[in-house]
Amino acid sequence: MDSNRELRIRELLWLLHNCGQGYLYGDDGEMQCHLCGLDFRRHSESRIVNTFNKVGSLKFGLEVKQIDQGEFDSSIAIIRLENLIRSTDEDS
């Protein structure tokens, strides 16, 4: 894949991933997310995919459980998500 196409795909992943626009940092050509900790310009494809899988699975399970119990609180979900990401970074 040529570098322009790869950069465009990384940019789309960065813009469209599910952490929310408020966590994105894009000054000076950067493509980072302050919630999941990914650097879409520098991190390997496997790290991006692994983080998506871990975060997505936990986030989905947490939200379903909380919704079922009638106690969904997005601030608690974000704190738990940040803790998971820290443990994911330690595993990498």
C-alpha cells in the first residue's frame, strides 16, 4: 500500500473511531486520541487493532450491563475505560 493511502486510512480510523471528537488531538499533523491513548500516525497496525478489540469488548460489555441494571453513567464508563487502556499499554 502506498504511503498516501495508508496515511488516509489511518486518518479515517482516527476521525471515526468511537472515543469521541473531544479526545482527538490533530495539531501539526498529529493523529492522537487522549482517551484510548492511540497514536494513529505512529502506532503499528496490530497495536491499533488490538486496542480497538480490547476497548470495544470491554466498553460494549460494560454499557450493556449498566443499561440492563438501569445505572449507566458515562463518567464511570470513561474511568473504567482509561484504566483498561493503562493495563493494555503495560501489556504492549
